[in-house]
Amino acid sequence: GNVGDWDSTVEAFTKAVAEHGPIDVLVNNAGFGAYGALEVTDMDVVRRQFDTNVIGLLDVTKQVLPTLRDSAAGVIVNVSSVGGRMAFPLGSLYHGSKFAVEGLSEALTHELSPFGISVKIIEPGLVATDFAGRSFVLSTDPAGGPYQDTVTSVLTAFAAVQKQGGASAADVASTIYEAATDGSAQLRYVVGDDAIATLNARANMDDVSFVDMIRRNFGIGITAQP
């Protein structure tokens, strides 16, 4: 069904429980990346980004919670991103949605821990999948517009990073399995050397220095005012 379609979600879980028994682990992995300057992005894209990455996750989680509470156990694994704790240029929607996943997941740990339910956050960096194809939406101004220099710089930087590879889908799957089964209180699981390096830099640099580093890496400078 459509994202946010409560009836479809209820039907899907009812069928899953009927066919496979009680649910022990929920993995929320659906998502895509909407990039582009906010000013030129259609509101339909804005809504679709948050409907998929945030509202859909909350919808599914709400449906499975009664089952997990009844069993007084269970794990909810939410796939976020290194971009849930830092942001790249042109990613106000994608990073906004992943920051939301981080916040709601951490908050849920508090309200669900009395029922023996664990919440886990997976934070991959670059992953060797077709994310940049099937799961990437870029909004641009057909006429070029004031953000064209930034768009060109960001796309060039992304292309260079993509060639470096990254963690495999199997690495992410293995980490999801670890999070679902290790029985620990660990909340966040970082996947990939690039993600580890980026988050270490974020933790050890002040905001001005980190933001400046990101801008330099993406070739974004000060441009003339319109």
C-alpha cells in the first residue's frame, strides 16, 4: 500500500503474524535520498521524503508495538545513516529525515525499555548499492538558477566519492543482524570506515571547523550576492 496507509500496514502485519507467528524483530529499512536546494524543490518531494523516511517508519513501528509488548521482548532496528548525525550540502530533506530517525529512535528507547523492547540505530556511510540510482532524487532548477554552482560542485564530489566504493550491502546486513541479536544496550552501530572517520571528525571538531571542512571537500565557496 501507500506509505502512511494505515489500513495497508494493519493488513500486512496481520498476514505476517498469521503466516509466521509473533514478530521478534522489526527492521525499518525503507528510504530514499532527496537532494537539491530547498528553494527549488517541489513540496510533493518534501512530503514524499518525510512520508517514506519518517512517517512510514513510525506507522510500521506503531503497528508492531502491541505484539512486542505482549511478548515483553523484541528489537526495533531503524536504518539511519552517517547523515543522521551530520549533513552534506543540498541534503536538507534527506538529512532532516535521518536526523528525525535518530531523535525518535533515541526517545523510543526510554519509553520502550520498561517493556523489554530494545531500539537500535544503524548508521552506514557509503554503501555499494544502487542508492545513487534507484533511491536518489535530485531537484534542480531547469534554468540553472542561483544554486547551479553548488549543484555542480556537489555532484562532482559525490561522483568522486562513489568511485571509492564503500561498505557492502552484506556489511550492513551483518550489522543489522548483530544489532538484532547481541542482547546489548548499545544504541548506535556505525558501518563503514568512511562513516567511522566522518563521525570521529564530527565529534572532535567544533561546528565552524567541521562545516568548513565539509564545504572545502565539496568545493563550495563564498559566491557573489544576487
